[in-house]
Amino acid sequence: MANDRTGKGGGAKARKGRGKAWLTGLGVAVVAAIIVGYFAYRAVAELPGVKLDDQGNAHIQMISEPHVPYNSDPPTSGPHLPYIAPWGIHTEPIPRELQVHNLEDGGVVVQYRCTTPCPDLAAKLAEIVRRYETQVVLAPYPEMRTRIALTAWTRLDAFDDFDEARIVRFIRAYRGIDHHRG
């Protein structure tokens, strides 16, 4: 029998094994605490934009197909086409039913409205959007009430004055979060 001199058994090898097990358990507990903390923080953090009700992600086949009205303008969820608008900079408005699929795929849509030509605003927004290869779209949106609107799945931030930090914060908060169900 492998008893040590104290008669308790196990010796140095057993103590070393218990130490490893204790450190492994502590490591697992720390990692679990970090993960739980991260999700708790995200749940209560002051995330940018206004949170809107999720209107689902049903596909429609054509823009003209009747569907429930969106609960925001620009939309942040709801019925949409089965394909996306190309990521990047657009010079023409993107149909709402197309925008929504980009949002579902983890995209952020940056849109602007100019009552008179505003090449400076469009250039500043394009400079930000160019920093991201995918999952960010820039397009004009003439029907908006504000000059700038940022949308992500169930999130909207609309304002009139260009604010680079605000725009970048919104993109960083929501870009890349996939919202497909199932």
C-alpha cells in the first residue's frame, strides 16, 4: 500500500493531483464567471439607440408583397426579401424590405437625408463605412425625419448632427450579431 509516513495515504503525488484539480476547478469557475458577467453586462448595459419590438424575420418574395407595417422608419426588423443589399456604399436608396435582411444578417445600415445636396455629410459617413468590409451599408433615405439614422436588428438611433463617435459606437455594438432564428 502507498501510505506516506503520516498514515493518511496518497503522499506527495496525491497532494500534487489535488492541487491540479483545485487549480483546474478555479480556472473553470473564473471562465464561467467571466462569461456570465459578460452576458449580464450586455443585458443591462447602456446600449446605443432605441430598442424596438422584434417584428420577426418572415421572408417575402417581392417588395410589392403586402406585409405588416414596420414599427419604425427606417425599419429594424420584420418581413424582408430573401437576399441582401451589397455591403458598402450606395448612392441610391435601398428598399426597406431589403434593408431588413441586411440587419438580420448582422448588419448595420447608416442612412442620411439631405433636403439640399450634402456631399460633405455623405463623404464623412462614407469615410466611416469604408472601415468595414462587410456588415455595414451606407445609403440615402429621403423619407426620414432626421438627417442621419443608424439601424441594427431592433435598434434605431436617429439624429441630425454628424457625430462620428456616436456612429462608430453604434456600429461596434451591433455589427456581426446574426439574428436568424432556429
